[in-house]
Amino acid sequence: MQIRKNDNVMVVAGKEKGKKGRVIAVYPGTNRLLIEKLNMIKRHTRPNQQLRQGGIVEKESPISVSNVRLICSKCEKPTNVSRQEQGEGPRVRVCKECNATID
């Protein structure tokens, strides 16, 4: 996956289209990710040890990776990401708009 935890992303499809947020968690097995304060759902929960008082809890729901684009830190645009090798070191993520390294 090209998107990692703590990356800034923009949603480009779906009901949250045009909104920006920070990635909280990445689930590579299902190609989904959690974005902070986006795609909120209401969950009816029972009281338990962690949550003394039950009730309706709002939390984030995972979004497909295909519906988001990474925001480049240099050009501030939502962009696709490619990977390039830099000499002997590991591959780095590169912005396809301005060719700046993201890592």
C-alpha cells in the first residue's frame, strides 16, 4: 500500500468527497484505512469494563484505499504515488505531480 499511518489524505469518491484528514490506521489485508473524523458511524454499545456507561458511540469507519489520494507536502495537491529506488537505500515514495519525495 502507498498510504501509511499519519499521512494526510483527501477523499476523492463517495459521500465524504472533498474532505481531508489524517490516517489513523491502515488495514492492508482488506485495502482499507481509517481517517480521523471522517466516515463516522453510530454504534450502540452495552456497558462493559472499558465503557462504564453504555449508549450510542460515534466512531470512524474504514474507507477503501481506492477512494482516497495522498496529499503531497510540497505541492499541497492530492496526488498518485510512485516508488523509486535511490541508490543502495530502500525505495521511497514520490509525488507524481511535482516529483518530490514524500518520505
